Amino acid sequence: MPKSTAAVTTHSANNTSATATPPVPAILSSHPQPPQTFTDGLPVPQMLVFDLDYTLWPFWIDTHVTPPLKAKAGGGGSVDRCGESFSFYPAVPPLLLSLAALPSPPILSLASRSQAPDLAVTLLKQLQLRTTQASPSTSTSSSSSSSQYLPKRALDLFTHVQIFPGDKRTHFARLHKATGIHYDEMLFFDDERRNLNVESLGVVMHLVQNGVSVAEVDEGVRVWRERKGMTKNEGREGREL
């Protein structure tokens, strides 16, 4: 897929090659618990959209990172030219893995106004999330040691990626055009108040202050339900008129 400063939509599963540095733990999550709002049987948005800087990770990729980036062994983070380490907020990996593992997962997307889109994509490729998968066995008494950790690039969890400078409403217009999903079925997590202007499209935005987490997603979904007039007594397709 050609490089683009406008959007990245699909990604291959090529892993970053291992380095000769001493191994460090990758970002592991064996049995992450999903947000409660995605298991309570009530309506949820079709698409969750996340900003990057100070939402998924605690820095500005275009200001604090000095390229090139080099992945740490194990995929738990990356180091820039100055020796500074960069990774997600601690609550982010289990959150993303729990959402992706749902029987009917929401579409996960990114919308960032970063001035360094290629660098952001590089970091998303280098950061690896690891899930447990039981090894094939014919024995019914297999132990937990039969499980293996399988790395997954963080980038591959996001179906649609919009990273480019400019008004976030343009990012959402492109997401809508690419997916056909209505704006009122999108829930956006961002740390900047100025990006609340996406709500003029019908998107619901939840403002985060210290990174996104399971609790923040639950709160965002509750606000989304309230905006759509949904009640606790209604099914997944029910809503007040």
C-alpha cells in the first residue's frame, strides 16, 4: 500500500523485525475486560474513533518524538534518536484488545490532526499488543502453559486511519464516505475542546483528560445513548421517539 499523508485504511500483517537489544516485555493482556456498556445488551455506536496525542498516548508525536523510531525488542515501546521511550497510556492496550475480541466488535478508527502522519503510523506499526491463544491440543487436561502469546501490531486494530493536519470535521467526512456509517453512529474520543466542532455533523465526542480507558469509553457510550434518547429498558434497536 502506498504511503499517504491523508489516510491509511488497510494494513498488512508484517511484523517489525526483532532488534539485538535485550528483550523487554511487550504490551500483554491475557483476558482484558471490555467496557460494561458493550456487554449490557443496550445499543452501542457502530464506530469508535480515537485521537492519538494525549488520547491513546501521552505525548505529541510531531513535537516530542525525534525520528527515526526504533522498536524495542518485544514490541512494548519504541525509542527515538534521543533515546526517549514512547508507548501507549497503560490503560489503552487492554481496552483495544477487549473491544477487538467482542463477538460483535465496533469498528475502530483513528482521527488525528498530527503534522507527522508517517511517524505516527510508524509507531503504530512498532507497538505490539499480545493476546493469549490456546495451543491446539487433543488433551482435555492441558495446562495454562499450552497457551501462547501472539503479537498483533496496534495499527492492525484500526480499520480506518485518518491522520493529517486540519479540521477534524474533514477526518469524519472521509470516515463517513469510506464506510457509509452515519455520523450519529460514531463516538469520538479526543482531548481537545476545539474538536467538539465535529458534533455539528452529528458525531458525539467525549472529552478525555488523562487518556482513554475502559471507564472513559463507558462514560462516552452513556452520553451517546442519552443524546439518541435511549433508555435502559430498551433493546439494542430500541429508542425513544
